[in-house]
Amino acid sequence: MPSFPAVMVVGPRGTGKSTSLSQFADTTLDLSVPSVRAAVGEDPDGVIGSSEGAVFVDEWQELPEILGAIKRAVDRIDGRQAGRFIITGSVRARHQAATWPGTGRFIRARMYGLTQAELERDSRSNPIDTFFADAAPTFRHSDLSRSDYLDRIAAGRFPAVVELAGRNRSRWYSAYIEQLIDRDARQVSERVTRPAKLRAVFSSCVARTGQELNRQATARDADVDFRTAEYYIGLLEDLSVIIQVPIWHSKRLKRLTQAPKVHVVDPGMACHVLNADAAVLGKDAALVGQLFETFVAAELATHIETAAEQTSLFHFRDRDGHEVDIVLEQRGRIVGLEVKSSTAVDRADARGLIWLRDKLGEDFHYGAVLYSGALPFEIDDRIWALPLSSLWRPPT
């Protein structure tokens, strides 16, 4: 805000965008309120122009033409007034790409659910900055058990749900998904959506969380054609409930696959859709592996927004079977992460990281196998085994 006239914050509904960002505002225009929406709709330029101080426009997708009025206001002040507009919404606005007025004018940031550090009331460090630091960090022993991690995965990351449990947690997620499918998707979709089919596509994406996205298989799961499945996947991404993690490419590496991985942004929501609590997860080796990886990907996606340097999130896999669950790239340097749900790991669990390090040489900055055990230890040069809690508990 101190640097740009307009900042747009997007993210899933229910992550606390309105609560957080309204505290920076002098004037609030909540477009989910019918009377406010009607008044602004009558004269958006006039209302925007006459609003004082920092103007907070909430739920812009309720009245998309408000973005054009803000664009014109930004053009008039010509960047001279930083922090003038804060815009929030629960959709990514890609569906308006042909007429999008914000290019070069709105700085966009994403807000996901609460991080584990925020839940522990200790946000002193960003794990991405720690991994890319010049000096190798020294991480702490962990007092968390595998069962503790399973509980955290199932609890979710939305502010309203983290304190709920059992039937109440299920009720909250059921209501959330119902609104997402029946109202939010219809509001922003360019074409008529069929809620039952959209729900089926969403369920298919959830079942494949932490895996490569096979759109043809998703189309078969939902009994829709390939183009409809592809459109619905994009719609779910616009609604910020799933993310697609692309494959990492390098000119030095050949025979790469092309498919992105799909992750649900809230692992607790994935557990709800899959009808799996912490106890069920602990007994399903395949599912727990998927959810552990999604848990880590969701955590890192959040921290990317506040990392000191621009950072990109990828996964890696080639046709010869070499793979790394998560690849972070920052100014040509690479951090590779493997995610294991087990309480013990060894060199074999780091073979993908070792292969990638040997191929990249000095460009490979750091690697870690994140696992549910207690002790950090060095596996090989620049490659460590780290307790999963290293993502939110600062190094010594």
C-alpha cells in the first residue's frame, strides 16, 4: 500500500480478507450489501471520486463495473496517491480477461487460509526466506507427533473452522461448498453451470489432490466432456479453492512430463469431501501421502505472497521416473522439497533431490525431505531431513 495506488487482494471466501483489510480503510464500500451496491451502481465514478482517504471496496464481483471506475480514478491521480484503493473479492477475475481494466494499475496479492505460524501466534519468519538464505539454517527438534500433524491437516485453515470439530466442522464445510457451487460459481461464470456436474469435477480434483491433474480422467469421473471439465477446473481455480502447480522446466533437463499437479487450498476441506478425519487418514497410506503434500503446498503458497523475493512454486517429474514433490525457484536458484508422512526417512527418500542437485550443480541451493519425525539431520550435501514443523518454527 505505501508503494501503489491500488491493491487487489483475492482468495477463497472465508479467509478473512474483509476483516483484515477493512482495518486499513477510511471509507468502506461493501458491495455485498444491496443498498450499497445499488447506490454505487447508479454512479460508480461519482461515488469513487467523492470517497475520502483509503477506499476499501469489498466483494467487487458483485458489481464488476466498479473496477472500471477505480481504473479511471487511478489514471487521474497518475500514481501520486499510494494506498488509495484496496479491492477484495473471492474470485480471480480471469473470466473478464478480455475487458480487464486493471492491467498495470492494480497490484494483485493472494490471501489464503491461516498459516500454522499464525495459528501458533508466532509469525517471525517466512520458511521460503529461510530456505533461500545464504547460510544453511539450523532447525530445531520437533515435539509434534505424526498424530499431531494429522490433526492439523484435518482441522483446516479457514479462521471460522479451525476451532470447530466433529459434526460442527462438517456442517461448516458443507455449507461453504454449497454456497461455492450453487451461488459463487454461477455469479462469476461466463456460461450456465450445472451444479451437480461442477460438484463432481470438484470432488474429482479433491480425490486427486497432491497428484498430477488428468483432465480426461476428471471428465470421466464427472461424466462430462473434456472441454466442460477443463472449464469447470478453471472456474474452481478462479474461485481460489484449488491451485494448479506447473511442472518445472530447465533447458538442461529433457524428457519432462507436462501435467500440473492439483492441490486443494484447504486440506481440511479435502478431508471433509473425502469423508476422512485424522483417524481415517492415519490408516490410509495413499491418502495420507496426498494430504501431507497438499498441506505443505498450501502452506508454501501462502508464504510465497510475503517472501522477500519473487518465488515460483512448481513440481518436477520426467519420463524416466525422477521426481521432486515441490520445487521453489527464486532468481534462478532452486530449493527442492520432498514430503513424507512417515516418522523415519533415509537417503532413499531423497533420491529425487540428489539426482536434481547433481544435474543442476550450483543452481541447486537447498533440499529437504519434510517428514513427521522429530530430528533434523543432514542426508547429503545441501540436502537435509527436516521435521515438518520446520515450515513454521524458526531455526535457532
